Amino acid sequence: MRTFGGTVLDVSLLSDDEKLRLLSGKEGAIILMPGHAMLYEGEQTGDDGVVFHTVIHNTSAFYEDASLSEISPYYRVTKSVLEKMYKANGERFLSRITLIILFDNNNAETAE
């Protein structure tokens, strides 16, 4: 990925909020964590005015809230809200992100 002009950022020591701030406006960034990669789609605002961050990725399984009561469908490419993704042990996906790859032109408007 570095050959395509990407800048690799080690974010393993950043808080979840710091990671989200870094992603702001960086549509098309690649988000990496052990055993998983996601494409950052961008920010969206819900009906309640709350801003959330969406990713596109291949899922095998993740829980959609910390109660671990609702699991996502298995083995499909899906759009997910980054703030609402949990592992079976209750750990947030956000906390597991170690690297973010930014490209020179992380802008969906100019992508070819």
C-alpha cells in the first residue's frame, strides 16, 4: 500500500476519540487492526444530530453493542458504524485499530 503513495500512521497509542478525529475528512483511508482491514467511508449525521463514522469491510462476526446481545450477519461485505462494533469479549473495534493508511488524495470527489 505504501507504493501507492500512502502514509502509514501508527495509532496504536491513541484514544478512540483521537482516532476518530484523525479520520475526519479522510474518506478512503484504510484502517487496520490485527486480522482485519476496513475502508473508511466517512462521517454521517443521524436523525438525532449525532455524528458517526462508517466503514466498509468483510464481516465474519461482530457485536453491535456492548451488551453482546446482537451479532451481525456472517461472511458478507457490509457497511458498519465504527463506534458500534464490538468483539465477543466486549472490546471495541476502535480500540484495536493500530494503523491508518492515508493516501495523498483521500477525497471521494477526486477519485477516478
